[in-house]
Amino acid sequence: MCLAMQALALMLKALSEEIRLRIIALLSGGELCVCDLMAVLDLPQSTISRHLSYLKNAGWVDGERRGVWMYYRLSEERDPGQQELRQAVLALLAEEARVKEDRQKLISFLQTKKVNACG
């Protein structure tokens, strides 16, 4: 299998878990701390971090350490085909009821979150 095909296969495999799809949808609104994702998805740090690691290895997200917390954002895709895939996935996710609930929960959480609570 050629390198481009392997990268595409890895990107598609990353979409096989609902939690990863929800993370991608949440990150489509901008950068978030792991603690933000923990609050919205009601999952422990270890579970969130494991899924984020998979998404990072698959090319979906980039991360940056700030203090003890990691912050993640969707990676910028340079390949036109992968950009189209990303846009199609995000468009499909935007219509999902669960994604809409997650976004509302994130908005509520961020409104009550203390400044610098994560780092």
C-alpha cells in the first residue's frame, strides 16, 4: 500500500469510534483543553487522551502542552482530497443531534469555567 493510501486508511479508521467523531465535532469550533472535553463528554482524562492520541496519529488533530494540560485543535490539512474528506465529515456531524447537545453542553461549561482553570 502506498504512503498516501496508508494515511487515508488511518484517517478513515479514526472515524470508527463515536467518541472520536464527537471530539472532532467539538474541535471544529476551535481549540479546547482536555479538561473541556472531559467535562462535555463526561469521560476520564485517560480515555479522552487515548482518543486524542489516536486522532493526532491519524492527522485529525494537533496538540500543544500548556502547563499540565494539553490543548487540541483540528489540524490544517494541505492535501485537497483530505480537505474534502474533512469538510464532508464535519458537515455530516453538524446535523447530528448528539453533536448539537455536545455543543450546547460545551457552551454552558465554558460560561461557568474559571479563567485559567486548565493551566
